[in-house]
Amino acid sequence: MNDRIRENLTAVKQNITNACKKSGREAESVRLVAVSKTRPVEDLQEAYVCGCRDFGENKVQELVEKYEAMPKDIRWHMIGHLQRNKVKYIVDKVYLIHSVDSVRLAEEISKEALKKDVTVSVLVEVNVAGEESKFGTMAEEAVSLVEEIAKLPGICVKGLMTIAPYVENAEENRLYFAKLKQIYVDIIHKNIDNVCMEELSMGMTGDYEVAISEGATYVRVGTGIFGERQYSTV
Ligand SMILES: *Cc1c(COP(=O)(O)O)cnc(C)c1O
């Protein structure tokens, strides 16, 4: 079938192990989210057969369709911008929402979580580089946003996420990963009730090794596993 996905996965996992070794971390301390957005279900099945259980999607409808089509032991990660009116479709299907960036969105998640009697784990997305084009809360507001969300029932803040700028040289993003880590440490020191800062979701195909050396616990890799995405439909 598709040996390319198997080979890519082996290479990515090896890179993760090497990056962990270099920075004196346990290989198990970093989890790989296979970003399967735009990919056909067959590609996900191939990754599943190779041992992947964490998949990342950025659109609600696509996540729900793949959730229905794939085995039930998969941990689904919502990594894209989430509209409040679509929260209800995924609260009982996702393992972790990486992209919470406002109190209003968190309130909606809380409301739907209570209806379905679940607790939803979330990360707060921080726009550390302050890019106009990106979602995420500004770095200065991250701590107070975490404090606000922590007051809501049915939702548990597990950490922070960032999408670093697109750069040619991954080293250019090191300061942003370090900055997210610093905000994370600041939040830990505040000892906020109902917040357990454990996860740092940072690093994509171009820069996950740098992110690991700055403390990433989740790396989100799409292209590096599945190849270039085709957005056009023909
Ligand atoms: C698409 C996407 C990724 C994966 O990007 P690649 O460069 O293909 O690895 C990671 N995180 C988010 C939030 C994404 O939207």
C-alpha cells in the first residue's frame, strides 16, 4: 500500500528520539500528533496501522467524518480555529482542543461539556510572535485568560499551544518556543485552581526538533508524515 507514510513516520519518530536525546529528555515525554487535515481516510488508516493513535484536524466537519470512519481508540486533537456554533459537534469526540483563545469560546465549550456530561481538556493558544494573521491570545493576556477559563466547569486547562511563524530556518523560531515555555512556567508558579499545566503543543514539520529542545510535549506534524497537502480539488 502506502510505504511512504510508513517510512516518513519512522523517520519522524527517529528525529523526535534524537532531539530528545540531545536535550537530555525521555523520548516518551514528547507525543506525536499526526496532522491529517485534508488527507483521505486511507492515509489515516495507514498511519493507524503503523501505530499512530493521535490525529490532528483543523475543521469540525472533517474531524467528525473521520471520527465516524476510524477506530474508536484514536485520540482526536482539534488544532484549528474553532467557531462557537460548532463546539457542540465535537466536545464528546475530542481528546484535546489545542486552540482555545477566548473566554467566549471557553464558555461555549463549558456549556456543551455540561450538557454532555464530559470534561473537556483544552490548551490555550498563544500568538507568541504577535502575527496579525494568526489566531491566539496575545502573550501579555495569556495568564489572565487561563485564570478566567479555569473558573468554568466542565473544562480543564492542560497547557499552552502556539503556531510559530513560517520561516526558512527553524532556529528563527527558537525564541518563540522559549517564550511559550516561559509563560507556561509563570502559570505553574501561580498555582491556579483547576489548571494543570502539563502540555506544551509546539513545533510542526519545519521546526519540531527546535520545539522539542525548548520543551514541547506535543509536536504536530502533517507534511513530514503524509507529504505535501493538495488544497485544490480536481
Ligand atoms: C497544518 C497544521 C500543522 C501541521 O503542519 P505541517 O507543516 O504540515 O507539519 C500543525 N499545526 C497546526 C495548527 C496546523 O494547522
